[in-house]
Amino acid sequence: MENQCCHKTKERSEAEYKSLINRLNRIEGQVRGIRGMVERDVYCTDILIQVSAVNAALNAFNKELLENHIRSCVARDMREGKEETIEELIMTLQKMMK
């Protein structure tokens, strides 16, 4: 079966959508802040600490998105007997853990 992941979509609840967008907006602001720190020649360790905070924020975003995916898409597909979803999830987790 051909992998069609690039053509899949997911309708999200308003709460899920808002939560994910809010997280991304905060991350975007943090990244802009780091750029400003570089432009202002801020000391390296101060920038590294902010980069670490962005990494933590991205990890939190990934955790939320993954949890939502498992509870909705994966659970639905399992109920419908779509075993290939397990392979897709495993491949996704392997890519995330590189």
C-alpha cells in the first residue's frame, strides 16, 4: 500500500486547534527573541539557555500533538481495523527520536 500521509488531513476541535496555535505562537515569539539576542550580540550562554527553552516548548508541542493523534486518529483507525496505522505510528516515532 502506498503511503498517503502527505494527503491526509485532520479536523481538530476548536480547543485543540487553539491550544496548538497558542503553543506555536509562543514558540515563534521565543525564536524571534533569540534572533534579537544574536542581533544584539548577547552572550552565548544566555542565547543557549533560550534555545533550550525553545526546544522544551517544541517537545511539549510534540507531546500534545502526539497524544491527540493517538487518542483520535490512531484509536479510530484501530476500531476500523486499519492495522497499517500502527506501522505509520512506529515510523513516526522512530523519525521523532533521531
